[in-house]
Amino acid sequence: MTDVDRAATRRDITDALLTALERRHEVLDAIVDAEDRTEAIAAITALLGKSELGAEAILQMSLGQLTKSERLKAKAELDDLNSQLTFTLAQRPASSGDRLSLRQFSAEGDADIFEARTTEQGLSGDGTGAPAGPIADELAQAATRVDNEDAVWLVAVEDGVKVGLVFGELRENEVDVRIWIRPDQRKRGYGLAALRKSRTELAAYFPGVHLVVRAPGAGG
């Protein structure tokens, strides 16, 4: 997890908690009226305009966080995080990852986005930094590595639109994680969201293996 990832996640949560405390009566009504946890998260998200990550944190609040001193600590932490980060959730709405999903790459169905990435970067897909070969050869080699459980490629999708790629390549006892976002989708937070989502996915594919993020071209 990168420093920016940690700071952005913490800021989302702290901001949501402080907003919930300011509007605690409305939030409590929304939770009480909800049929279940999923509905409560959706209701809080809609009410406060925060991310699902923040809504989850609100549901998990302890009573000890309601005191004035704890609220002051949270406010000081939020001010510090705001000074560290140059973007807001409103400026990069995709960074919350609420609508982004990752699915396995298909050599047949996703050759278009891989070709777009290769045309821009001019590098092979294996993360070695070597010049790219013919697209068909690159995809065939990737399929072999995936079949051998030496690699996992994922497509980042939002509302049916392919916005980027996540590459996980096993090298000895580490997995190199690289993220590429389409140029026209950058500076909106997709890189950060894809990084958050990919940690869980790649940890499942490579249990017990250390993930090393090398993400040039993540774009946000």
C-alpha cells in the first residue's frame, strides 16, 4: 500500500466520520430505517455524498469516538491529511473505487485495451522493460504465464467501460504490480482505485507472496 493510498483512504474515512457526527440525527434515522447493512451503506452514501468506504466506517464507529476530544483529534487528523494530498474526492471521484471492478483479462476480448497500452508505452507486457513484440505474441506469452500461475492480468472496468489494466507478474518470491490507465481516463482516481482493488485480488492469486507496486503510467 503506497503512502498516497494510505493517506487518501484515511482521509476518506475521517472526512466521512466527521460529517456523520455533524449530521448524526439524520444518519441515525437512515440507519434505523434501513432493512440491512447493505441498504444502510447505500443510504449513508446517498445522504452524505461520501464513498462506500466512508459509509462502512460510519457503521463501525464506536461510542468512544463521539466525545468532543475524539472529534477534535479527528479534525486535526483531517487537516493534516488535507495538507498532504493535493486532490479531493470530488476532484477524483473514481479514487473511492465504489463503481470500479476488476476482472480477469481475456486475450480475445481485451486485446484492444492491451494494444492501446502497448502503443502508448512501447514496452512488453511482462514488466521486464523490453521493447514490445507483436501484439499476438505478447498475448500468447501472457496466456502461458497465466496458465503456469506466474502472472495475473486484470481489466479495470467502470459501468462497462474498460479504463485500465493491472499486471501482476511473479518473480521469485515477489509479485510486481503494475497499473496502466487509459490516457483519457487519467487524473480521476482510477489508478488509486485499481491499486486498492488489486491488492485483494492478487493476494488471493498469490497467497503469502509479497506484492511490490511498480506502477508507472498509473495516472492517478
